[in-house]
Amino acid sequence: MLFSIARPALFLLDGEAAHRLTITALSLAPASAPPASDPVLAMKVAGLDFPTPVGLAPGFDKNAEAPHAMFGFGFGFVEIGTVTPLPQAGNPRPRLFRLVEDKAVINRMGFNNDGADAVVARLQAGQRHAGIIGVNIGANKDSVDRIADYAVMTRTMAPLARYLTVNISSPNTPGLRALQDAGALAALLDAVSEARGANPCPVFLKLAPDLEAADIDDITRIAIDKRLDALIVSNTTISRPALRSRHAGEAGGLSGAPLRDLAQQRLRDFRAASGGAIPLIGVGGIASADDAYVRIRAGASLVQLYSALVYEGPGLAAKINRGLKTLLQRDGFATLAEAVGVN
């Protein structure tokens, strides 16, 4: 109800200004406890007990300013970032566009963030609060050795994060997606593994939806060989389906409703390639319990949201949790785990 009242005012601002206002307001709110573990919806992935399967995707809270406030909206886990070793301003503005007619967003933010030191300080200050907070890590745009950046971020964040996500799939840092190539990916994951050392922090890998069949097979094989803990499918797309908004031609990554079918198909592709040997996390175009349920039945153990919150409001996570329980009961599943990958 509050969102429906506030939305017209927020939409008078450009997307980035509205986002900044939202983060500032949330940072002033008291920390919320994570939702209680639901016996129907709870999932164990990578040794972590997720109380519900719906998480907040990175990009919303890049700098760990308000992660604990988001648990109060029903999110079972929150992923902050992308964080890079050094602060960086990102790409020139404007760089974030609402495609209202398409319920979509295009962004070319460029890993704008406060840098590792600032985020570490905030995470340390919030350690007294419970909840699964993952850290999405990246490389600085002007780095001469991006693999070394990921190693630095692993050493820095592994002691503080409940899991790490290696993000090599953003389209807004030139050349970054080349790290998805087989040789580069193997070298990157070896460096991350060495940097993590004996720390048990799970490592996830976030992938682009714009992959060919051979890429999917190679990535899956390497991920299993390197004992990654999960794959996150997928990031934003550089493809452009038919769009109605005047911002349709903007450069950057497209997310929201038009990404749904592509991201869903990529999840199915990775499930087929892996045979269920590695957990999958579904992202992209999820805006309802039905969307989340299709992704779960296709092989996702968890899902994440971001762009849909722009249009549906922060209550969406709790709404999806309620809807998932109804759908599971309808289909005769006692737990969400029973439904993962059934078709």
C-alpha cells in the first residue's frame, strides 16, 4: 500500500535518483531479522540454510548500506555488490532507464561502487545481525590484471560473506564477459580457489544469458571440475526483443519482464548440461510466484529478484513466498526441494 502511494512520486525522478533515495531511506530503517525458516520453503544450498528461496539480487544494494533492512520484506537472503577492489564512479550518466511499458530496465552502470574497504567496514558493523548476505565481486574497469582483482576480492570478502558470487557476466565493463571463455574461466576459478584457501565460504558463478550451446557445456564442465558451489543464471542481456519503450535503443543490459523467457531457457540449458550435479539459482524476469515456480521446476533451488521490485514494490518477495506454498500444495509437494527440476 505504501509503495502504491509512493510510486508516482518516485517515478517523477529519474531511475538512479529514485534508487538513491530508496537506499538512503532504507539505511535509516532499523535492521530486520531474516524471515523464520519455513518447513515448506526452506532450502539447503552449498551448506547454507536458506529460510525461504527468494533472494534480493545484487545491484540494488551495491555498497552494503541496507542489507538487513531487506530481510523485513521476506527475502531469505540478500546479495550486495558488485564490489571491486578500488572505488569507481562507473559509466557517465544517464545510465539507468525504466522501460515502463515493457516492465523492464536497461542499465549501463559499470560497477559503480564505494570499493572494498568501505564495504568491509559496513559488513563488519552489521555482523551482530543475522541473515544470509552474499557478496558479488568484480574487477575494476582499468585493472591490468582482472583475475588478480578477483583473487584480492576473494581474500577480502570471504571472511565476511556467507557466500561469494564471481560476476564475470556484466555487459557494462568492456571485455569482462571474455572471462567466461573456457581457458580464462579455469584460470580465474583456480585463482579464486587459491585465494579462498581454507575458508569454507561457498563460491557461486554468475553467468550471462547470451551464451552459445558450446559455452554452456564448457562452463558446466569447468564449474563441476572446479567444485563450484552454484551457478547463478542469469545476468542482464545485450539482446533486444521487441520493446515498446522510447528507451529501447539505450545501450546496456536489459532486465525485467522481457528477459524472462531467455533466462528461463538458459536455466533449462544449464540443468540439462549439468544433470543436476550443481545447484542453480534462477534470476531474470521473475515477477510472480508463477514465474518463480516455473524456474524451480526447471531446476532452480533458489531465485533472485530486482527489476520487478521497481514495478511491483518491496512486498513482492513475501507475496512470492506465499504463492509458492499454494502452488506446491496444489501439485502435491510437501517441500520446495521436492519440486526442484521435476520438469
